[in-house]
Amino acid sequence: MTDEQLPSALPETARTRHRRLREQGSRERARLDAVLEAGFLCHLGVVIDGTPMVVPTVYGSDGRHLYFHGSVASRSLVASPEAAVCVTVTHVDGLVLARSVFEHGVNYRSAMIYGVPRLVTDPEEKLAGLWRLTEQAAPGQWDYARQPNRKELAATALLALSLEEASVKIRTGAPEDGDGPDAALGIWAGVLPLNSTWGEPEADPLLPTGIAPPAHIAARGNTPAD
Amino acid sequence: MTDEQLPSALPETARTRHRRLREQGSRERARLDAVLEAGFLCHLGVVIDGTPMVVPTVYGSDGRHLYFHGSVASRSLVASPEAAVCVTVTHVDGLVLARSVFEHGVNYRSAMIYGVPRLVTDPEEKLAGLWRLTEQAAPGQWDYARQPNRKELAATALLALSLEEASVKIRTGAPEDGDGPDAALGIWAGVLPLNSTWGEPEADPLLPTGIAPPAHIAARGNTPAD
């Protein structure tokens, strides 16, 4: 682990240069952080026997690394240390409904991170990474629930991916054919928002009566999730 | 195109065999169809220069193929015909909050499809695929909006991926430590649902007054999105 701050501008590499839709591209690190902080599920891309595999998995981010984990028996994880991965986090914010089918699209925020993950072996960093991962999805749970014991820690593989090589794409706002010839067609155009919200907590049927959800869980009901 | 029905059981291959969490695995085609029908955004994994790239993109599915598209200039698309891809569709349904951090998890429905996509060149299939793609995200829009002209069709690359090699993983319900030693800890456990809903349509600021959203859009406001 290092205490150095990453530069505030994301470095441009062959993979992160935005070849198309340049206006949507952002190399600002603050935007990367915001996209990562808004979620907890990523799609991890690995190459196995020459073919790609894309696995949904939870993550935690501390602004310098993205942490993800799994069983030490997991196929995608075993393949990923020492091998290049691409991790993508996407939030869909709405449908862009234009006058023409061709101009239809999606409002979204997406981050792509490239690199070779490192298997975390330092016990202190492993605990810190698992803390981050748990707190990213469910803030307050690490202190509330029973924390991992030695056997559970040994059964968990934690990987750290540097956030150095990353790109962000964000699309917001109305469709783009509002000042073109199709505007005369009289077709309704706009955005249909897609909202992600937490529901009310549902108790495990095996839970004895009299145990209420803790405040950090109860307070999230009906709040935005990203 | 073929009119043959795919077999109702998904074939087991080295990639789709569930090595872990076998109980979560499903090779039933009906479940695959349900996961695909519930969404419109996938994560497309391709290998470029030996390293993976995971790109969010919209799709349409007709039960035999998954269609996805993009600009003919797109890097991930140009790489994908004739090359293996993995397409993953994931719906997150909630957080599984267990007594122990180790047993925390996510309720989700996820499909992974493996194969080599085919560039669609037949004009009839291309139109049908684009229809499917548009209708999957916004049912009713194909007939309502202006349909693609010849120039727009030429600028669009459409790819078809067979649904033959696919796997589905679904997790539902309560955490799994309700009948173990941790149940005695008195810790609340259950599920925090994550809901995805459409918002009210937002008109393009450039839209002249007096054009109301069509019924197929207006009716979706405040309805579940997956």
C-alpha cells in the first residue's frame, strides 16, 4: 500500500483514449470516484483459454484500488491475478427517446478499469479491503455483523486492482435530434428515467421475533440506490 | 436464420458447467429467456490484443439470438465478429444481510452467453434485429418514432449471438446462516431489496408545447423496470 495520491487527471493510454463519442469521455478522477462510489456491483472481464468471461461481482473502492473477492476455488479469480482484467461499473439512468430510432440511446454513467490485479496477502490490507467491500454495499454492516474469523479469511481471495488506468463515460440529458429535420415530425421526445431505490428490509423468516433491523439498514428503505 | 427451436435444456459445456454454487445454477432455457427479457443492457466482453474489454451495450433477444449493435467504427464491435465473446446480463434484486460478514451476498439473476457473434448482413434480419433491440428497451417506439433510413442502416453494425451456449445463475431469499451457530448472536438478518422503476417521462426542452408522450411511454411511469 502507498499513501501517494493518484494524479487528478486520468492518464490517457491506447485503451482509455476515447476513439468515439469524445464528448462523452472524461478523464477526471473525481468523476471516476463518483461512478465507483455510486455502486457496489461490477462486471469483471477475464480471459480464460483465450476467450473472454464476464462475471458480475461486488467490489469496494478506496479511490486508489478497486477490491473484489471470491472463493479461493473460483475459476475467474484464480485466472485473474497476474493476468489482465477489465472491470466495468455501469449505472443506467434512463432511456433517451428521440424522434428517430437511430438517435435512441441510454443515459448512463460507466467506468472501465484496466490492469493486472494483485492478490492481497498482507493481513492488514486484506481486512481493510474486505471492510471497504462490505461497507460499499451496506454501510454500517461491518461493525454490526460478526466479522470474519481466521478460517473465513483463509477461504476468501481478495484482489486489488489499481485505479491508475481507467476511463469514464457519462451521457446525460435530452436526445440530440431536437434541432434537426426530424424535429418537424411532431414526435414526442425526451427521457424516460430509470430509478434504482432500496425497498423496505425483509426479515429472514428464521429470525426470532423482537430483533428489529438496525438503524443503518432501516433508514435506507425507499432511498435512492445510486 | 433458422426456425428450429433451441432445446429446452441448456447444453452443458466446460464453460457453462457450474463449478461452484451448483445449487444456484440453472440450465433451463425458460429461465435464460426470463433473465434476458427482463433487461435491455448487457456487458459485452471481448479480447483485444490479448486483454479483455468489457463494454456496456443495449441488446435485444428473440429467444434464439441476442442482438447487439453499434457504430461500424466501434472498436469492440469490429473485434467481435469471428472472435469469441461473452455477454453477461445481470439484475441485482437485493442485498443479503447475514449474521456474519462472510455470509453476506447479493440476490441476483444473471445470464452468461458464450459464442462467436455473426455480423448480420441480410437486410430483413437486420431490420428484425434492430426492431427487437428497440422494442426490448422501449416497447412501442419502433412504430412510433421515425424508422432507420438506408444511410442510418449502413452506419449501424448489427451482430447476432446464438443463445445455444449459455448459463443462468439466480440467487433468491434469505441468508444462509439462520440455522447455524451465528443465529444465537441476536443480529438482525434478512434482505434489503433493490428495486428498479421507471420514472415519469421528461420532455426534451426543445419539444414544442402540445406534444404529449405517447401512451406506451406515459403508461410506464412508476412501473417496475425489471
